[in-house]
Amino acid sequence: MKMFALAAAGIALTLVCMGLLLRLRTGAHGKVVETGTSRPGYDEQGHHAAPTSLAGFTGVIVNRDTVDVSTRVEGLVTEVRVRLGDRVARNQVLAQLDDQQVKNELEVARALLRASRADEEKAALEHQEALERNARNRKAAELRQDALSQEELASSRYQEQYAASRLEAARARVQEQLARVAQLEQRSRDQVIRAPFDGVVTARYVDPGASAPRGTPVVRLVSSAEMWVRFAVPEEQGPALATGQPVDVRIKDLERVLPGIIENFSPEVDSASRMIIAEARLTVGAGEHPPGLSGRVVRVHPVPTTRSSAHPTP
């Protein structure tokens, strides 16, 4: 009897468990709920579903503008005015090359330009004089046909043409010297290496006294205006994200969370990884960025939003 009672109790417990399972599958109104049949990235009603990964997406913080500021001309480095970690402003002087030779050449070119302009003025006066003389001779010949010989009229005409050609040559020499001065002024400006944008110095490649051929990197500069995080989203979770959606960027080592906004999506899915590449802009101010952010691996957590303009599947 005792064994029979235990068996009956086990059967009853099994029936109760089966009833609970059926209740969960049928819902509150007794209708069977289909499970595991919704499309990836969508719920059972066909709406975009929130990402199911609580761990977030893996990403890397990047700077949009990173450049090695290099020399434009060959020269001897006489001064480097920045150090690693310095914040610089656009057009701030970073380094200086020896410019004594180009300064001397520029002074000579400017002197030659002044001389060429004086020659141009002289040639212009001679041309004007020849024009007036030729005009007088032609008028006199018209009034009195025998006043001037044909030879004198031809000589007057040739002198006018010769003066015009000398004036044209003088003007060409002025233009040549102007181009030479402009070239040397550009070389003089190129002796000064300036920051192309506001940023932070992340590397310094040369020191004073170094000989720098043209194109030699002097410093590396990264923009301090904005920082971005580039992260990969599984293909099935892409439809749940939207441009303008806020995200939390978690930096594990620093135990900090930085706010951001999704700005861009890749137009296609990577064929190998089946991932969509997305970019979010960090919305903290430039001075609030912790040092050494660029290149850090982070976790990106989308913040739930009621926006309906979700990113379409590529």
C-alpha cells in the first residue's frame, strides 16, 4: 500500500507540472503561443525588438582626424615648441626650420623686383614719348605732304614699336620677379610647421638639430574636438538600432560610462562576420575626455528609445 501511494503521488506531481507548462504556452486566454518562430531582430508582433545581448557590442574609440604633421621643405630643425600630450590650437606653431637662407634669397628677389618695376616705369615713359612723337609727325605730314620724308615717318613708326616691345619686356620681368618673390615667401612660410586643427600631440618624432628632408613627420596630432566609437552589430540586431539613438559607452578599465549618439551605419553587412559596422559620436565636451581614450576597446550599450525610425537591414 505504501509503495502504491508513493507511485500515485509521483504521477499527480507530473500532471501538475504538465499543466503549468501548457498554461505558459497557451497564455491567459487559452490560445497556443508560437515560440521560436519570430524573425531575427523582430518580436512576435513584427515590431523591432531590442538587442538581446546584455553585454552590449564591442567597439573601439577613434579620432576622426589623426595626422602626422610633416615638413613641406627640406631643412634643419631649429625648434620644436610642443611636447607629448600638449593641446594645441589651429595654426599654432609646432616647430621651426632654419630659414636664414630663404630670408636672404627673399631680400635679393625683392630688390630685383623693385629694379624691374623701375625699368617698367622707364619703358612706359619711353613708349608714351614715342607714341606722341609719331602722332605729331603723322599730323604734320597730313598738313604738308612735303614736310617729312617717308623715311622719317617710317623711323618714327619703328621707334614707337620698339618702345612698345621694350615696355612689354619690362612688364614680363616684373611678373617674373613677382612670381619669384611669391615662391620664396611660400618657402619662408613652409619653414614654420603649424597645427592644421585643434588637437592633442600624441607623438613627437624629431628634436632640434635634426636634418629633416621634405615630408619628414614632426609630430602626430589627433583632433580634440570630437571622439567617436566604432562598433560591430550582429546582422539580426541591426533593425533594432536607429540613427540618433543614444548609447552608453562603458570603459571597463576606467569604470566610466560616456554618453553617445548613433550617427552612421555601414550600408552593407560584412560577408564574413555577418556584422554591421556602426558609428556613435561621444557627446561629452572635449575637456571631459579622459586621457588616452583613442584606441581603447569598449562596450556599447544602446539606450532603449521609443523612436520608430529604426535602421533598416542592409
